[in-house]
Amino acid sequence: MESSEEDKMAEKTTEDKKVSFGYEEVAEHDRQGRVNEIFTSVASKYDLMNDLMSGGVHRLWKRFVAGKTGLRKGDRALDVAGGTGDIAMLMAERVTTDGEVIVFDINHEMLKVGAERCIDKGFVKGMKFVQGNAEEISFTDNTFDCVTIGFGVRNVTHLDRAFSEMTRVAKPGGRVICLEFSHPKNPVFKKVYDIYSSNLIPIIGERITGNKDAYTYLHESIRKFPPQQELKKIMEAAGLFNVRYYNLFGGIAAVHIGDKI
């Protein structure tokens, strides 16, 4: 069957649509591949860079997330864009080996590094690593007591789809938690942070990983990410209730939590 003119126009519009890729606009269907290339190139140094960029404070932020999950022994949890497993291991401590934690990430190299780290730290039983897209989560409805995503949602192409998927796979009574870089509230602090992230982070990234563009993308993707109130509305539109957020370090990062009824 031949496509109608309307179908052809719709296909062309989709092909021509541009979306933000940090410092540039790229074709919508190319964005995920570009993001994937970045994380493949930095996977082996990803945790070291996080420590250097934040002075190790990101670990405290992730512990804060774990404390808000409400997870108990025997529960099931999903860490979307879970990469190297930091948040997943904290959740595994809470659910114990009676429960299950799944690290779900689109990037094979990040999952490989994460699996190796978890094995090294003794997290074997009750943890699984699954490759997949946050916009098309490969689990059935109402599966997990908590779904988390830490520093990963900036990298999906469609925020609304990702949050709808995370909401779908959460159980009624469960919650969805998002930890992400955000927007400082103090104008002076915001200016200092912007100078640091736009100038020093790419230099550190180049020296440690050899990929300056990856950390230039990091800064620009943070700058263009929705502010706290806007992200709250996106989560509510995905079907979450009682959405609240906590600013960390004056808003450099924020934790958003929504409940599924």
C-alpha cells in the first residue's frame, strides 16, 4: 500500500525535527545515538569523574535518594539509567538478598562497568543488569516498589515518555524518584557554578577521559534542563501524585519524588 501525502508529510516532519543535544541541535532520531557514544567513551572513568566534579558529594546525594525510597526487605526496585550501579547497590542493601534490584541502562559499556563494580563489592544475588531504553521499559505494569533515575533523565530524548514508563512499571503505592542536576536559586552562586561547569569541567573531562566534548555536553544539557517546578509538572502529567522536590547544595542538584496511587 502506498503512503498517503499526509503520511509522507508526517514522516518528513519527524525526520526534520530538531532537538537539543547540549550545545547543538540535532535530528531527533540521531540524539540517542549521540548520547550513547558519549557514555561508551567515558564509561571506564565515569565514577572517577563524578568524584572529581563533585568532590565526592554525589555519593551523599545518592544516599539521600536511597533513604527516600521506602524500600524494605524483599521489595523490588528498578534503577533506570543505572549505569555503574551506585544507587542500585544502596537499594540492594535495603531489600537484602530476599528482594531484587535491576539496573536498567541503554549503554552496554556502562552496564558492563556497573556489573563488575557490583561483583567486586559483593552484590551478586538479587541484582540484575538489563539493557534497554528508558522510553520503552521492558517490564510489565505494576512491577516495582520503587523506580529511581539518577543523573540520567537529561539524556533521554522525551522526558514525558520516560516518566510515563517509570510510572507504569511502579506498583500502586510505590514511588518514582529522580535525582538530577538542576538550577541554583542564589544568583551569585548560580553564576559561580556556571563558570565552574562551563570552563573547568570540560578541561577536567578532557584530561581524565580524553573527551572534552562529553563534558561540554554535560554543562549544556544541565543548563537547558527544565527547572524544578517545570520538572514537577512533567512528573504530575505522567500520572504521579504528591510530587515534591528537595534542593541539594542550593539547587545544584534536586531530588524529585512522586507517588503512584
